[in-house]
Amino acid sequence: MGIEVIAVIVLVVVGGAFWYYNKDQKDLDINDDGKVDVADIKEAASNVAKGVKAEVKKLPTPAKLKAQTKAQLEELGREFGIELDKRKNKDSMIADLKSGVKAQSK
């Protein structure tokens, strides 16, 4: 067998493996109009923005924060990546939580 035949066989096997493992993947034509264009990019960006907005956490209302215990406030702070000191009073903890979340959003 010549080297050309071996190279063709290798290319066919690699191409077949690539096709087999990617056959169920959705292509880049997001709006299914038969072509990949700027409209697909806009649709993809819109989908990403919707996903990000769905994932953004917000603090509970001030009344709900005030109703929580210090332990609950500390746990909520950890969810936002903020370490609160339970030795402080509840109002100070809430203020620290709000300022920490505000600092993270910048």
C-alpha cells in the first residue's frame, strides 16, 4: 500500500469519527432559515442575554432582610460571596451585605 492510500484511509476515519460524535449537535443556524448570518448572531446574543438575566441574583427586599436572623443573613452573604460578621448587629450586617453586593456589581 502506498502512503497516499494510508493517508486517505486516515482522513476518512477521522472525518467519520468527527461526524459521528457531532451528528446530534445543533449547527450555527439558530433561526433555521438555511443560512448563517447576522440574524443568527443577534438571536444568539439575545439568548445569552436572557440566560444571564435569569441567573442574576438579587437581594431580598429590606423588609425581608430585616425579618431574617443573623445566621440567615450570614448564609445569604455567603451565597453572594460576602463574609459577614455575626458579632455585629443585624442592621450593620444588612448594610455590609448591601455594600458588598453593590461593590461586586461594579
